Amino acid sequence: VALNPEISPEVLDYCMPLLDLVLVMTVNPGFSGQSFLASMLPKIRDVRDRIDRSGHSISLEVDGGINAKTCGQVLEAGADILVAGSGIFKNPPYDEAIRCLRSGSF
């Protein structure tokens, strides 16, 4: 299930047993290079809490504005998987950007 910024995490309550992964979008989908919406951090925490309380094995993925400055916040909020496009490819050297994202250190 993918949750765009305007979609409430409450929708997960109806389908949690059927899920393997929840994707929280931290930008409005449409084009690459958008800025991370910090207002989505409480939503990530809420989704993490719902997953943990469900007792199901569900991954929490976050996509949108992920870079060396935002990855730590997103991981701390509860994400398991980070999707980074521009955060890597617009910030060479790529190996350093990837290493930074993998370690969560910046």
C-alpha cells in the first residue's frame, strides 16, 4: 500500500493483515527532485506504531526527498527501507552518498 501525503494512516486499519509493505510518500508524487516534507515524520511514526501493534511482519518504506540530511530522521521515525533517487544522483560521488544513506550517518 502506498500512502500519498494527504492519505491518513487510518486506512491501514482495514487491510493490515493483507500487507507485506507500506510505502509512505514524503513528497507529492509527480517528479524527481522534490524537497522532503518534514510534516510527514509524524505520519511515519504513526504508521510504524500501527505496524508494530498489528503483530504482522510488514516493512515500512519511505520515498521522497531522501538524502544525507533526511535519512537519519526517517530511520529514527521507523522506516525500514529508504528510496533515494535525486539524493544520490545529484550528489556525487555516488559511493559516498550511498554509504551515507546506508549507515544513517551524515
